[in-house]
Amino acid sequence: MSTSTTGDTERPIRWGFLGAGGIADTMARTIAQTPGHEVVAVAARDPVRARAFADEHGALRAAGDYAELVEDPDVDAVYLNTTHAVHHEQLLVTIAAGKPVLCEKPLTLNADQAHAALSAARHHGVLAMEGMWMRCQPLIRRATQAAADGTIGEVVSVQARLGVRFPYDPTHRIFDAGNGGGALLDLGVYPAHLAWLFLGEPDTLQVTGCLAPTGVDAAVSLQWGYARGASAQVFCSSLGDAAPSALVVGTAGTITIDASFQDPPAITIATDAGEERVTSGRNGFQPELEEFARCLRAGAVESELVPHTHTVGVLQVLDAARLELGVKYPQESQIGQV
């Protein structure tokens, strides 16, 4: 187990990377630009790829064995960025080794896996956080605070969409059931988290969508209903480009979140008193990284910005949608279970 960083604000957090893909490159560059963090080790299935990644980003150690990295005493925290299908197993191994872990979204394939992994983290007293970077962005936090303060009255509707056109290739991860493919887990998780931020868990769910030839979901529309009369419309698609836009409607105003809402350049809060446009430079992964560091140094096992109950709850909604569409992964005995 690594030397504890709890309460230590002087020593940099030494990161080990499980995975060396494109998203890992983005995070490594963010770490290099963020004081108090450094990449010290990387593991990938291909040791040559791991070595190349380590050399590019100044990490001292590279391995083709994931277990070697999580047992490394010089690694303080693990950034897990492999494909969805292996997150659950790798989370359990990382947590059992006592390593705090930031895991790329979605945390796992389904809610049962997420609940098991996060329960293990709490049992071992280990920080575990889903890499839902959108939730940590300053403008998203400003928007949710405005809604919570009643600035736009009672929230009655959230509309959020995200579509990216992927040319059909059955071997690509988004079409590969064995890799947890589908629009819902890859894209829909973002608008779903956004709707949850403003409205919480839905009381009812209506699902329409279509499947790719490989049997994974290709485009999905979700209608969330609430007993109090509110609703949310969540849309995702791997068939065509749809700018990631979002609108929050209240009884006394609206909040428009500019594209892309994962990391928006601006939001507009409109009420009878007028419009307030709040802008920000793109923040990328840095706010997420800073939130993880804050939690780690405070000795927390979860982030208030990305709470475990929300991670599991959103996956429960996506599980229900997959059940309706008939999308089941090979790793599941039935939808929603390992």
C-alpha cells in the first residue's frame, strides 16, 4: 500500500494509470499542467504501448501487468481508464490493494456491479470516484446552485442530448457488446447525469430506441417522469451528430447550458429580472482532478460532487432502459447483474 496522502498537501499525488488509450493521454497532460500531481507508472495489456506512454509522459515505470501497478508502493492513486467491461474486476482489485481510484465513466456495466465496487471501497475505507468530470465543472456547479437556490423557481423540465456519429464497425468498442458497447453507456450517461443533477431519481421511465446489428443500443430516447409533475427528456445516439445541448426549465425562469454541456463555455440564467450570462474558459479534467485530490487529502471515501448513490442511481436507470430495449452484455447472467 502506498504512503498515505491524507492531510499531506506538500507531497504530490503520484498517479498510476490502468490503461494507456486516448483518454489516458488527455488526463496525463492535465496532470502535467496541474500542481500537486504527477504520473509515476502506467500499465497496459501491451507492455510496449505502456512503455511508450510512460516515456511520453515522464513516468518511471511501465508494466504489462495491472496487478503489478496496483501493488506498487510508490503509487498513491489509480486512474482506471480501460474499457467499460473490465472496470468492475479492476476496481475490486485496486480497492482490495488499498488504492484510491478515479474510474472513467461509466463506473461499471451496470448498477449491481457499481454497488458492489463502491460497497467494497467503503468497507476498505478507500476513496472511489466515477470520472464524471461534467459534475465538477464550475459552470455546471453554478447552474445547479442557481436551481437549488430557487432562482428559476421549481424545476419542471430538463432536456439534454448528446449524439456522435460513428461509422458502423462491429469491432469498434461502441458497437461491441463484449466491451460494454452502446450509446447509453458511452454517451447517454452524460445527459442522464445532467438530468439527475437537477431532478433526481425519476418515478417513471419511458424508453424508445433502436439497436445496432451487433445488438447494442444505437439511439435511445428516455422520458423521465416525476410524481410532482416534472419531466426530463434524455437523448443519445451513435448514429448521428447531435450537439450536446441542455435546457433546464423552471416555474420562474430557465438555464441554458451551452454546448458542450460536459464542459460548457457559458450558461445563461434567464428570469423576469433579466438574463445573466456566465462564461468560463474550458476547464477540461482539471476540476475533476482537483476534487479527487481534495477528497483524498481529507480522507473521504466519496465525493460530494459525484456521490456513490448518484453513480449507482444513474446506472439503475440505464439498466432499466437496456432491459426495455433487450440489450444484455455477455458478462451479465441477466440485465443488471454480473
